Amino acid sequence: MDYNQRISHISNWFKSDIIIRFNMPRDVDPKVSAMDVIEAINANLPSPISAEQIGNLLASITKEVSRSAKSRTLPTIKEFIDAARASTQSRQIATHSADSTSWRIDPLQIAIKRVTAGESICESWLHGAKRKQLLQHVSDDQLRKYDLYIAAHKQ
């Protein structure tokens, strides 16, 4: 979602969920109060976010702010920010644990790219089973320069 889509989504949520629960503060323009809250929430949501995810986070923020409200006047911006951060952190834990099976660091692929680019690699890739594994993807000539470097520095 781009900035305008996010702001639109949060504005609709504010109109449908927050305004019906709370009174706007006196002596402050209601539009200014609303935009301050909307901008604060937007700034505290993760950047790549789908409409479904933002809907879930906003529902969580509504619950948190309603539960912690001390009156029927619109809570402070800080209370909305705290609720947004708490909701985001709890959702990130669930997201990371679900995504951990689909994404992982592959040390072999990193080593292959580093050898191909002529960059340094860990010495453990130059011996035993790891060397055999690496040799399935790079040539012996590419690894020979690492062997020479280690031999020169052991003397």
C-alpha cells in the first residue's frame, strides 16, 4: 500500500470505529485532532503492509485504546502510538514465526556467490565435507587461490 492508500484506510477506520466511541477534545479543531492521530498511527505501522494486515492492526489498536481509555474523550496521540506499537510487535512475532519456514539464510549460496565474486570466505569452506559441497558449484581453480592464501599465511 502506498501512503495515500494507508491514510485513506486509517481515516475510514477512524471515522467508523473511533469517532463513534470517543468525543473529540474541546478547544481543538476536530479535523486537526483526527489528522494528528491518523498520521501518528501511520508512522508506527510497518511499511510493507497489506489491506488485510492493516485492518487487523487497526482492530487491535481499537481494542487496546478502548480498554485503556480513562474517559470518553479522544485518547492522546501517545496512547494511540503505544497501542500501534504494541499491536505491531505482537503481530510481528506471529508473522516472523509463520514466515520462518519460507525464508532462511543459506550459507552455501552465500559462499558460492562470494567465491564467484572473488571475495573472502570462511576457512571452514576449504576443508572436508564443506569443501566437497562447495566444489559441486564452483571450480577447483576458484578455490585454489584461497588454499594458496592460507598456505602463505601459515608460514
